[in-house]
Amino acid sequence: MNTDIIEGKWKQVKGSVQTKWGEITNDEVDEIEGDATKLAGLIQERYGRTKEQAEREIEEWQQGLNT
């Protein structure tokens, strides 16, 4: 997972995070600050995903941002 891209563009993409994972609150999105590990942890917690599933979702989401 390329965390540099997430961290570098966080302000531009955090709305997209809420669209994709609506159970993550605005405050939590702000707290994540582009940290893919924190995002994966919240996805695991809210959606019952494994670490690998959460990381794969983030990678797929991130690829969609680059298209």
C-alpha cells in the first residue's frame, strides 16, 4: 500500500473516504490525517474486515483516485 500518496493528498481525498466508508465519522477522518494504517484499523473495526481485506479496499480505493 502506498501510504505516501494517501498522506500527501489527504486534504483533497478525505471526502472520498466518507463516501466510500460512511460509517467513519468526520472527526475520525480528521484524526486519521492520511495514515493508511489508522484507516485500515477503522475499516476493520466498523466493517468487520480482516487487516488484509481492509488494506485491499484501501488499495482499490486509492487506484480509483488515480484514474
